[in-house]
Amino acid sequence: MTYEIMKPEEWKECIELAARAFGNYDFFSVYFPKRQKRLRFLSNMLRVEFTVNKDLVHFLTAKENGKIVAVALLRDPRYQMPSVKEYLRAGFWRNLVIGGWKNVTAWFDMDQKAGVPCQELKGDVWYLHLLAVDISHEGMGVGSRMLRECLIPYVKKHGGKAFSLYTNSEINRKFYTKNGFKEFHAQEFSYNGKSFGSWSYIMDMTDSRVKLQTDLH
């Protein structure tokens, strides 16, 4: 695989890839149980995230034979979250129409609370805002390779002392633990009678076993 900075003309393809990848994720399905509506919400939500963060986060892709098979967004320690006005201007209001006010505001509140443990970390801590693997390549080691060969080296190369993230998926808990992250916080959320966990992870980038080389182009 090869790793590159995402090009603006690749945004649409990357947004669609990520929307498909998160389509069955509890983080979204609990709040938006109807699949078609959920996919529409995801597509618009991701488009908004890309737009408001275009100059604030690091957009990376993994390619196999020239085809994008995974996408990642990284926040560095200088990151400042865009304002509500910027989100609305970028089209977040459409999410309220697609998903319904109650569902969207409940999801947004949960998302903000789930991210607090990582946001409270001090120092040169980077944050994995998004990692999505194309559904056609799930279970093929693409996510692990992108972490080991691109994202972790990228963070270390840019001076990161730690790398954090959170997930709401039991499968992802095993994935990140396998790839060297340590769980440091756990909490639970519920909506419409359904409960799910949220777990925060961190990796010490000063560990000498974390490799620096990367093939990012």
C-alpha cells in the first residue's frame, strides 16, 4: 500500500467510503436506525466535517493499486474546534432535517461527551479523528497497516508524544489494543432503550519501539 495526503478532488470518494464503513456502527445506528436515512446523515455529516476542518486537520489516504482503500483524519495538538456557526454555515443544519432534531442533538451531545477524556489530555497529544476502511477491504489488515506504516510514524515524525482516540465498538477495542494502544477511560451511553460503551485509548509515542519511517507521499 502507498500513503498520501488526501487531494481535494478525492474528498467525495473518501466521504462515500467512510459513510459506507460507518453504516453499521452502533455509534450511529442507535440514533438513526433506518439505514438509508443513516447513510444520508453520515454523508452530510462527513462532508461538513471535511469542510470545517479543511485547514485544521491532516487528511491522509491509503491506496492499493491506485485505489483508495482507507481514509484517516488526524488532529494535532494545536487543533481548535470550529464554532457552531461555522458548522451551521457548512451545512450541519441539513443533518437536523435528515435525522430529526431529537436524534441529531442527542447524538451530538453523546459525541461531545465521548470525546472529553481525550480532549482533556495535556501536552503534545495527537488525536485520531477518523479512520475508515473500505468495506470491500475489511478483515484484510488494511487498518492495522495504515496505523503501523503511516499514522503512527506520521504522528511521531511531527513531534507527537502521544496518540489518542475513542471508539464505541467492541471490535475496535480489540483492534486498537492489538495495535499497541492502551485503554484509559470507559463510559456508557444509552438512547431509546439501547446502551453502548465508549472507550478512550492512548499510545505513548516516546516508546522506542514505535517506528519513525513512513512511505507517505
